[in-house]
Amino acid sequence: MAMSINVGYFLRESMQNFKRNWVMTLGAVITIYLSLLLVGVFLVTGSIVNSVVKSVEDKVSIQIFLKDGASSDDVSALQKALLADSMVQGVDYTSKTAALAKLKEEMGSEITDQLDGNPLPASLDVTLKDTRNVETVVASIKGNALFTKVADHPDDPEQSLKYGQQIVRQLFAVTQVIRWVEAVFVGMLSLVALIFINNTIRLAIYARRKEIGIMRLVGASNWFIRTPFLLEGVAQALVGAALAIATIIGLQSLALPRLGEALPFMSVAFSASSTTQVAAILVLGGVVIGLAGSGFAMRRYMKV
């Protein structure tokens, strides 16, 4: 019974402190909200970018453009040599006619009808078992004398190769920069949130200094005195976390469908389980910030 009375007392005291210092409390809640919102956006964006990069990686292949009039025997020999590589899954031949038909399908006949004949080269399309090996396979192709013999740019064979690993590298580089920038902003806002909570608890301690002194005289334990202030910091953090979670869910429902329509060839989904994980991380992060801010204020301003 005593425990339930204490819990009720702690909650009442925390709520009263909310009302007494509502301006500082509001500032702390808003700062925590912005900090955790950035963390949440970072987590969601990182997950989506990773899925997009993965979908791009899955589509990475190597195209070898062949010169007009290349010997069919040489092309077949190169194809067999590539298939003998354990890292290669398949090698398909695309004729000039098939390449033009594919371009017409993708770009429309209005563009292809303007072409003078068929300027597109035939090609060998190499798919890999693991796209991370693309650089190794490309190096192997460059070292094959048959490649130089059939390439449509024999003087500069590099131009006869097309593969998407450069795009993947650029995506990872941009993602890394975004992560660093977001990490800096999150760190700054988290520090500001700690300062706000610290100041809010300090004002609460000052406003109740006489009451705290009486509690000491009647023998109240340190934890009995400190618990309402700890709960106040945690409550501020939980309100900020709840607002951040609600905002992220709202942004997901608005942005993801449109992003999926704009990029139908890429995976931009974010599952319900991932949303739950992000929400749990934000709540836990909020509790840590709230406890840290309150604990620091009590250590500095409350000598109990």
C-alpha cells in the first residue's frame, strides 16, 4: 500500500513541477523532440538508402560493347572464357537489332525514328553471382586478349566496358556524408536538450528548496527526494519521443508512397517492424537523455 502511495506522490510532484516551470519544460520537450526527430529521420533514411543501394547493386552487370563485324568465333570464345569464371553467373549476347528494339521500347519510337540507321553496337551482358566482385571481373576482362580484339574501341578498350559499380560507390559516398552531418546535428541538439532539462530541474529544485529542507529534517531518504525530479526529466523526454514518433509515422505515410511512385524500379519500402524498432530506439534514447539531464542537475544543485 505504501509503495502505491509513494508512486502516486512521485507522479503528482512531477506533474506539479511541469506546471510550475512550464516555459522551461516546453523548451526541453521541443528540444528533445527535435533531437529525437533527427535521430528517427536518420534511421529511416539510412534504412531506405541501404535498400535502394542494395536494389541498385542487384542490378549491377557488365556490358561489353562489340565492334561491327567482330568475328563470331572470337565472340563465342570470349563468352566461353567468361562463363568459365566462377564469379560469373551468365553471359548473354545482344545483337545490334535487339539493342535498338530495347532502346525503342524504353525511349519510344519518336526518338529512335530520328536515328540514321542503327548506331548501337552488339554487346555481351555479364551477370555476376555477387555484385561485389564486379571490379575483379572487370579486371579479368581487360586482361583478356579476346576482349581487345572484339571491343568496339580497340584503341581505348575501357570505353567498351559499362558497369554500374561507380554509381553504387557514389551512393555510398553521399550516404556517408549525410550520416556525418546528421550525427553532428543530433549530437548538438542532444547537448542542448540536456542543458534544457538540467535548467528545468534546477529551477524545480530551487522552487522547492524549503520543502526539500523539511524533508531532510524529517528523515526522508535521498531517493525519496530525488525520484520526482528524475520522473520529471523522463516525462519531458517521453513527451518529446512520442511527438517525434508521431511525426515520423506521419512523414512515412505521406512521403514513402510518393517516393515509391517516383522510383518504381527501386525498393523504398519501410516495414512495420522497422518502424517499431525506430520507435523503441527513440523512446530508449529519450529516457537516457531525461535521466542524464535530471541526474546531472541533482548532482550539481541538490546535496542529498
